[in-house]
Amino acid sequence: MGEAPNERESRTDSSALNIVQNLERVRARIAAAAAAAGRPAADVTLIAVSKTRPESAVRTALAAGQLRFGENRVQEMAAKFSRLRAEQPDLRLHLIGSLQTNKVRLAVRLADVIETLDRPRLADAIALAIQQEGRTPTLLIEVNVADEPQKSGIPRDAADPFIEACLHRFGPALKGLMGIPPPKENPAPYFAWLAACAHRHGLALLSMGMSADLEAAIAAGATQVRVGTAIFGARP
Ligand SMILES: *Cc1c(COP(=O)(O)O)cnc(C)c1O
């Protein structure tokens, strides 16, 4: 026996309601953290990380006014968002997962912001794709802020020359830095390091802070936070 239509409806509603309430909570956390840091809340942009979530969850967040979304994988971004993009011209997409060179062309076609530029060969591929596609996403360089071997991102001691080279190559399209501190450590020193590095290079955007540590990131100067579980719940 199938479930009664009204039963299914109420279940859908309650999960949609959760997303809407969670979004409000996250916005309130951002506003409080910004206020505590003496910054306007409008300085901090919320990226809703919708990886592994269905299109329906994105639609719920969109209906609640959330227009920016982050995805880790180019193909998932393409599958989930091509229709939504056509329907909602104000939608903006951030690619936040590490990018293989063979996916770059699609990434440059789809993403408004690529946050994971982290090596010279990827810079080459992005520059070529920008020419081929006639479209230039905003670029952020990902720095491996704790030099963790298993993590992507340019190593810290290679960051300065790489940033300079990318500024030379991409000009104003290169707008900032992204970083992820190691889990279970105090993230503050890593956020501070990334902020100082961006400042040194005159880069305005700082993508740092997730569900667990967005307050510390905002205190250190984050201009965008990437939040998944605090909005959509624990990932399967
Ligand atoms: C998944 C992911 C996030 C969101 O993490 P949550 O802890 O779910 O908020 C942010 N940034 C990147 C790069 C991610 O891969």
C-alpha cells in the first residue's frame, strides 16, 4: 500500500520547514557574529552548500530567498542546476570542491565562482577554458592552510608566488582566497593566516567558515561562509 497523499505532503512540508527555519538560524548566527566583530551583516555572504541534496531542497531554500549555492562536483552542479538556472536568473553557483583539469571547461561554463584554483596546471586549464567559453567566473585560490597532505589547496609556502602569478594572469577576476582549517583544531589561527595573506595581496574576498566554525571565520574577516549541514541537515 502506498502512503496517503496527505501523509506524504506533511512529511515533505516538515522537511521544507526545517530548511527554512535552519536558514533563518544561520542568517541570525551570521548577523550576530558580524555584530560582535563590529562588521555589517551585509559584509558576509551565505553560500548554501547543497552537495548530495536533491533539487527539491534547493528549491525550498530558493523560495526562502537563498540565491547562492555551493557544490563540490561539476557534474552534480550541472545535473541539479541547469533547469533551476534557466528558471531563476539571479541564482549564483560556487564550485567549492577540488577541480580536475578535464572538468574545467564545464566548470567555467556553469560556475559563477570557482573557489578551488590551487595549482599552476589548473590555472592553465582555466585560462584556456575562459577563452573557449567566452565567460569568466570569479576565481578564488584555495590555500592548504595547515599543509595537510591529504587536502587540496596550494601549500602555504607556495601561496605568495602563485597568487602573484594568478593576479598577473587573471587580473580582477581573481578576487580572493578560500581555506579549510583542520577539523578538531582551533580554527582561529588558520583563519587569521588566510586573512593576512589576502590582505597582503589586496584580495577582497575571503571564503572561510562552515557550519561548525562560521563565527570564528567572521571574527577573522570572512566575507563568505559555506554552510551545508546547518541548513540542510546531516548528509547521508
Ligand atoms: C561540504 C563543504 C562545506 C560545508 O560544510 P558543512 O560542515 O556541512 O557546513 C563547506 N566547504 C566545503 C569546501 C565543503 O566541501
